[in-house]
Amino acid sequence: MTSTIQQKCITTTNISTIQTEHIISNFHKSIGWDITTNDVIPSAPLSAGTWDEIITLVATSLQNSGLSCIRHDEVMKWHQELGDIHANDSPLISDLPRYLSQFHNHGIIISICTSDDRDSTTKCMANWGITNLVDYSICGDELVPEECKPSSEPLYELCRRAGVLPSECLVVGDTSNDTQMGVRGGAGYVVGVLTGSGTKDQLLNTGANIVLPNIGYLEKLLLLSSKSVGLGDIRQLSIGNVMDIDMLDRLE
């Protein structure tokens, strides 16, 4: 999208090179993109917001920076022309279908709450081979803005569909929006994972009971909760700390 904005500046009269740089810089700041590291800023809109939120931020930023001719529908068109850029991403752990099947076989209901759109989410689940393993899902374009994460409403809606209480749920997420949703919704346990843009401190400070490297460690955590060491005990041990695999091994 950066190249599209640069081209727009070139074709717009009275937009100097210096002003173009200012416009691009404000665009990056609005969505949370660090040009130094060439990566998203932890839990920024680009990683945690819905596409409609991001598009609105981009349009507003461009208008305020000097491209007053830009409208929301034009930025929406740019987004649509990009296509589903993450639909073919590889899963963050290997053999994801087998891994989720283990939870399914133990009667655990699996749900997805994402800020991404339904179309790309459907394609991503199909690409990963987990469509039949996800019982319920809710996407960012299926909610009004005030009901999106970090609101508790997505969690409540998934609970209504599944027929369970929030206190019976384990919420796993990689941004502060995820952990805040779990805490605000009264989830029984909130797990932060470090495979997204959320940092250890952000996830803990916004309510995660525990922070793990990735979802592959959930199996060991759940095994511990069924033994003499319960989740309540782990919660007390994990305050202010990252629960890594070494600590989980010592608790067994």
C-alpha cells in the first residue's frame, strides 16, 4: 500500500517530495509499522485491529497529512486489490491438524476469534487443514467496531454459540487485545503466546495469567492442570514471569 500512496502523491499537484515523506511517515505511524525493523509494532492496529479499523486510520491519516482527496472507499479498494496476503501463511507449529485433533478427542471445544475478515480466515483454515477442527469462529468484519476485541463481546458470543460460560474458557492470544478480551470477559484462564506481535510485558500487563513461546506448549500446561499442580497454582507462580518450558518441566 505504501507504493500506492507514493504514486498518489506523485499524481497529486502541490505535493512536494518532503511532504510525500511526511505523508508516508504518518501512514506508517497510524497503522503501527516500524520502518527501522521493517516489522509491525507490538499490538498495534496492523496486527491487532480489524481491517475496517485499519482502513479508517489510513484514510484519516492521509487526509490530515495533505491528501485531502482520499476517501475511505478508495483506501478500501486498495486493500481489496492486495488480496488475501496471509491466507497462504504457514501455521506457527508443525502438524497443526494432528495437534488440534488431540484437544478435540478430549472433548475440548475449539473456537477462533480473529480481527481478520471472514473470507481470508476461511481460506487460512482450509490451507492449514483445520476447517473441520474449529467448532466456532467469529471474524472482525462480522462485528460492529465497538464489539471487536478488546471488547468482551466476541468471547460472550462464542460462549453463547458453544453453550459454555466464559469462566469455563481458556483464551489464548498473541496481542494485548486478545488478553484484554479474555480478562474483561471473565475467562477462566488467559494465556499469552509470543508468536505474534504482543510482547511478554504487554501480555502480562494486560492480564495474561501465563506467557508461553507458542501454542505447542498448551498440551503440557493442560497435562499439569490435570495432575497435582493446578492452573491456580501455576497462576500464582507466573505473576510477572514468563512460564517457559524449563519451568513447566520443573513443575512436573
